[in-house]
Amino acid sequence: KLERAGLLLLAIAALLVRGGERIALLTPEGVDGGTPATGQAALTRLAEGLMLEAQKTSGGASLPPIRRLPRHAHVVFFGDFLGPIEEIDAIVREYAEAGVQGHLVQVLDPSEEDLPFSGRTQFQGTEGEGSLIVGRAQSLRAEYHERFASHAEALRHLTKAAGWSHIVHRTETPPQSPLLALYQAMADGLA
């Protein structure tokens, strides 16, 4: 998921730079050490910042920081957005109320949505949550699908309420479709 999100981020950044837009990577420390810029140097700086952030991912914050951005700026957040809806909603609202247009690109592994496991299964948290051993994983499937669908609906609702786009991408599918959808959503907002 991290690799696919990085690929999509670099691809959209390259398209934006090619169109003359200014870009920057939003990090917990600020906006990637500088102001948004355009050109090859900005793309290189974004790629380097992305590599540094990828090295810090284990145990780090799973949601983007809230930073002061210019009104009418665009933010694109990549992640699985499987955390608490209240926390995601708070960040989306904060940016939307500041006049920032946004796009959530939700990158999911098929097993997160399908829960194809059966029998005794150990689930390991990737953000320091620990592990859970379930005797019959298939017994969780119906309730899991219900909760997953409810979470997905809440994400659609909060992004729609903020006027943001919400793009879902499963990693077993090619990246071109979400990239095109994101580019179109951004183009609609930039027009």
C-alpha cells in the first residue's frame, strides 16, 4: 500500500509540475522544508521527502498534520483511512473550513476489504496496535463486512460534505484508473 501510494503521489506530482502547478510534500514537520514550487527541482525535493517519510512510517502518525495552507490550495491525502472516522473528519473539516480543496485517495489491500481468511489466524497491527489471534477468522466475516461498509459510507459522506473527492484504489488493480480519477478531480477544482 505504501509503495502504491508513493507511486500515485509521484505520478500526480509529475503531472501537476508538467502543467505548471506548484507542489510540496506535507510532512509532520511542515511543508517538506520549503515553500511549494514547480519544475524538476520541486519534483526531486518531493521524491526525496517522500523517501524520508517512508523510512519513518512505522509507529508514526497515520493521519496528515494540520498546517496553514493558502486558501484555494489543493491537498491530496493518500492512506488507507481505516482509523477512527472522527479523527479523519476533524482533519478534513479543518482544511475545508480554511478554503482548501482536498482529495482523499484510499489505498486498500484486497484482504482488508474481503477478509478472505479462515481458520486460526493471527492479525498483526502495522501501526503499533499489537496482534490478535482468532480461532475461526471466517466467523468474523459478516460483521466485518458490515462495519467496513459502514466505515466506507462515513468516508464518502464526510468527503462529500466538505466538497472533497474520495477515490478508492485496491492494490490488485492497475494504478492508472485512480490516477486519472484524481487528475480529473483536481482539474475540475482548478478550472
